[in-house]
Amino acid sequence: MTFAELAASPTAELERRLRAGNAPDLAALRDTEWRGWNVSNMTEVLRIRKFIKGFFSTPLEGYNKPARQNGWDGPWEAVGGRFGFYTLAPVVPGTSDSLYPNAALLDYGASPRNASYRVERVLRDYIVLPDPGQPDLLLGKAYIALGGLRVPAGFFILHRIR
């Protein structure tokens, strides 16, 4: 499965692949950047369809960068600096954030790099390898954390930038 094929998949297929996938090797993500594509058409209107996601340091953390909204075929070009920081760890069973126990969790609320007033602090992303033979392709699903409640916000696809 390619980045484009996964991005064009219906949400039922994305959900199936998210539940069937496995967490990526977290150490292998260190010092990498990924081109990101939000699947929902609403993200086109909000001008957040394309983005760049990166991973760094130990313990593992990450960030987002806004990208030029120049369509699927345009290059992924950063148009701003790092923001929306998160910690990255395996999902802990039995917690509010254990919706996908097979996934890795990107917890924006746990990062001290995000100011307490920043809206991204309520985001929780789950990521998996949707195809074990494709380590450069990740599938994710974002949720909004409201206390112990998790409200789905949408799927996203990541492809490693070489």
C-alpha cells in the first residue's frame, strides 16, 4: 500500500487498518521528519490538510510544522517553525488514552513545550504501521481529550521524508 492509496482509503478501511496495525519502533523514529496528510476534506477548508511531523530526543518527543497548502501534487514545504509538541510512548492499558492498545500515543498534553493556554494540549494522536512491510508509512488518528472523554477528530497519513 502506498501513501496515496492509504490517503484515498475510506474511513472504515482506515479504522480497520488502525486496529490491525502495530506500533512503530519508537527508537527508529528519532531524528526523522514525515510529510503528513489529514484525510478529512474539512482540513482543506481549514488550510491544515498538509503538515510536517517530526520526532527528536530521548525520551522521544515530537513536533508539527505547518506546510504550504499547495495540493496533493505540490511539494511538502514548511512555512513556519515547530509547534504542537508532544511526547511519544507506547499506549498504557487501562487509561483514558488506551483506545488503541496496539498503537503508539502522541500526547500533546504531556509536553512541557506547549504553553498551558495552547489548544493543541487537548490533542491525542495514535499511530501504527498499517503495513509491516512499509516502515516509512504510518497511519494515525487524532482525538480531542475532554477530561476522560476522547472525541475523534480525524485520520492522518504520514510518509517518511528522505
